Amino acid sequence: MKTIIAIDPGQEGAIAYQITHDERFGKPETWNETGVIEMPATITDLKDDLAIMKCQEYSVAYLEDVNVMPGQGSVSSGKFMRHVGHLEAMLIALNYKVVYVKPQVWQKHFSLLTKKTASGVKESKDQHKMRIVEFSQERFPDIKWTNTTDKDTKKRKKAIADALAILEYAKEKEK
């Protein structure tokens, strides 16, 4: 059994996972369980979810290696980095192998870096994120996606898409 998780950190991030089971669990062949969850609201819930996903044979976590953003306030920056520290500490305490991956690395791997339009103008952040959503929807058609224009739901959808794209990157690296 093997667990691969991919984390888009942050309070509004997401955790995507793939657990590979083998014939020892009553199935005639190897099978995968793939899913995604929104970032749990509490540290206790986060610890519980990470522990449930963990397997004894091999568990690896690909954690998006992000920093605070320019223009972000000091309070929100401190809160964000504390949350990332909680994630790291829990992963290590649960004996996950932790792999840090910069957004530019996984995005470049799938040709998802920010592009320029035909007129030479850089695409907007929203356009860029929607390309990642489309990529993730193509790669994970069995994941239930919410179709809405609600601002909060769109934000969660983008976090889920990032986590799934990181998972796809992790799966390729873990072959």
C-alpha cells in the first residue's frame, strides 16, 4: 500500500490524495483510491485527516513550497506561515516523507506557467488559475466539481485544482 498526498497550503487550500491498495486487501489486483478534501478547519481535524490517509508501507507528501506574497499584511503573513509550519510538523510527526515543490516547478512540468496572450499581454491571475482548473478536471474526471460563480466556491475550486495538479506531478515523480 502506498499513499501520495499533495497539499496546496493555506487556510483555504486543499489536500489531494491517492492511496494505492494491492491484492492483500481482498481485491484481485492493484487499485487506486483518489480524492481531494478542502483544508480542514482545525489543527485537530488536519492531524486526524493526515493520519487516516497514512499507510505503513510508504507515505509521501508533496507540499507546495510557497512564501508570503508581497503586499500581504504582517498579521496574515504570520498566520499563513504558522499554518504551513503546522502542516510540516504534522507530516513529519506522522512519518510522511516530505517533498517540497515550488509552484513554478510543477506548473512548468505541465506547461501551466503564466502565458502571454496573442497580443503580448500577460494573462490575468484568474485566467491562469482557470487553465489549472481545466487541466485538473481533464486529469481527474471522477472528482466532483462544483459549477458556480460564487466567489468563495471559485476560490475553493482553484485550491482543489492546484492540489490535484500537484498530485498529478507527484504521481509522475513517484513512478
